[in-house]
Amino acid sequence: MPYEALDALYEDAEDFDRHAEMAARAVLERAGAEPVRYAVFDVRDRSVAKLIELSDAPVGVIAGPPIEEGLWAYAGGATDCFEASDWENFTLHADRNAMVRELATRELASEVKLKLMDCYPTECLIHVRSGDGEMQKTSLVNLDRLPYYDHRVSILVPAERELTALERYGFDDFDRVIRRLRSPDGCPWDRKQTHRSLRTNLVEEAYEAVDAIDRGDTEALYDELGDVLLQIVLHAEIARQHGEFAIGDVITAIAHKMISRHPHVFSTASADTPDQVLSLWQKLKKKERHQDTQAEVLKSVTKSLPALMRAEKVQKRAADVGFDWKDAEECFFKISEEADELREAMERHGDVEGEAGDLLFAAVNVIRLLKLDPELLLNRATDKFIARFEAMEELILRDGKALAGMALAEMDAYWNRVKLSEKHLN
């Protein structure tokens, strides 16, 4: 029987996807003149899928036995199947078996091994099927130390359902951890928690993550983000147990939101700059929430935010419809105006609280127009105060004195020494 090999295409293709397309087009070109039989080692070959995709006429497929068929006897449960060359796109789950076929080279086996070790224990025993059908066992870490490799070599990595046996964890594994903690024989503290009892924890963990960002501490950041994730998954598990929603609903909701709020990415809308994106975001948000007036938009800014942050967001939403000062300089006089009104209220025993609040609101407005973050600036100012106070106290103790009982004027003298030393350092 005459035949034509397509091996030469491997030399011209820059990757497997390109090779699959070139092979499919070569078959279709020949099929235009006469009936063609296209034989591949495995019908899951990418070129077969590409051939079916590109062909206008029906493609008949006759499948032979899969090369890894002997491994199925060892599977015993849900099994995900992968082609080795697609290792970058593996989606692995430790509680499911993983079957990988066509380990053609040692280099490819090494990449597959590293990917699998992100999910399965390094020393777990795997089943290997050689090209001639021989079965053997070895540890996952030895996958790239086999005596043979070719397109017929396949492996089976058994599921590891014992959480404590894992070395690395994926999201599904973490969800299983939280379910275990909330189970009847889990942790008494975790079982007792409610959405309300965890409210403060969620805020604290978020702030600790922000603190790590402000310090530029990436090692602390991934740990703090884990604590935030714990709160999210724990709330979702509490809700699941009460029949409210589950973590899948949380993920689905935010995925839908990201897609609908980014029509310039997922649809035909246009937004070429960050400011245009934010403007589009606010319009879509207003539409989703059925907000007919801008006052409703202002009211929707959550009251649970820190006061400075809430004030800034309300001011930004008002600015969206043009209710804003031209710049910080034009707005600056409001600070003096509000300060005078506060002084007058203090002298006349008026509405001191209200005027003090107006002064803070005016200060936030100026800072916002300077395109600075009032929450961040106040935190930095507080840190600076603490550092200066510490330096002042060190000077006082060095002089054999103590803060307790010291006159304010003497403290001010030490305070000014600290400020003067800072100027010299700068």
C-alpha cells in the first residue's frame, strides 16, 4: 500500500499546535483529489482534532486501543488524562488520578515531573507503562530517570486523598481542609463560627495584607493573602452548610462581574486609558444596581469602610457628575474656612462635632485632588509620630530623666531636637 509520511513537517513547525495544523492541511489538500486514509498512533493526536475542525466534509474516525490501556486497571476512580507535551496546561487535582501519555523524551518527562510535583507528593509511587507494554513502579521524583522514553510511554499517578500526605495544596485541597475543620469531628472553634463572629477577623486580615504591601514585604504578603483567603473560604463553607451559597457561587459571581464590567476586553466597548476604564466601570455598576440618581450612588458607598476612605469614595462619586473643585489649590481655602468655623463653635459651645467632621472632610477633599491617599498618608503620619516619640524618649532616658512628671515645655524641647536631627539626616 503506497503511503506518504508527514515527519518532515516537524522540522518546519515551531510548536506542536502549528505542526497539527500543517498536518491537517496537508491531508485536506490531498483529499481534494482522492479519498485519503490518515493514520496516527493515537486518535487523540492534535492533528486529528484540527483535521475535524478544518474539514468541510464529515471525517470518519476509526480508533484503536489507547496506548495506556493497561494502566486503567490501576486507576480505580476519577482519572484525568493528559498529553505530555501539553504539560503547561495540566489542571491537576490531588484527589483524582492523573494519567499522562506520550512521554517521548527525558526532557519532556522532566517538565511533566515538575508540574505533577506541584500537586502530588514527591515520593508517591507511580505506574509506568513502557512502549512494549511492560509495567513497573517508581517514585514520581524518578520520572525523568527512566531507562527509556518514546511516544508509547505512559504513566499513572494515583490520587492522594489524605490531606496530611500532601506537600503542596491547590484551591480544591484547601476547600477540603476547611470542610474537614467544619465537619462534626472537626475543630470546635471552627464549627462554632458564624458570619458575624468572623466579621472582625476579615477586616483585620485585610489590613494586615495591606500593611505587608505598604512595607514592600512580599514574603509576608503571600502569608497574609492566605489569611484573607481563609476568611473567604470559611464564610463560603458556613453559607454552604446553611444552604445559602457555596464557594463555587462566590467564584461564579465574581467571574461574571469581571466579564460584564470589562466589555472593552470581552465585548465591543472601547476604553483605551485607565480613566476611561474607571468611567466605564462606574456606569456599568450604576446600571447593574438600578441606581437612577447620583445620590443613590453616593449612598451605596458602604458605611463599613474606614471613615477617611469612605469620604474619599463619596467625593469621587460626586466628582463623576462634575460636582467638584477644579484642583487642590482652589479647594484649599475650605480647610481654613472649616477651621475657623470649628474655632467659633468651640468658643461659643456650638456644634463642635459637626464642625470637626467638616474640617476632616475638607482635608480629605484637598488630599484627593492632589491624587494622594488620605488613609495611607494618615497612617504614615502616625508612624512618623511614633518614631519621633520613641526618639524623644530615648534622649530623655539618656539624660537620666523620665517622661513621667516632666513638664510639657521640656518635652517640646526634646521633641524639637528630634525634628532638627531629622532635617540634618535629610
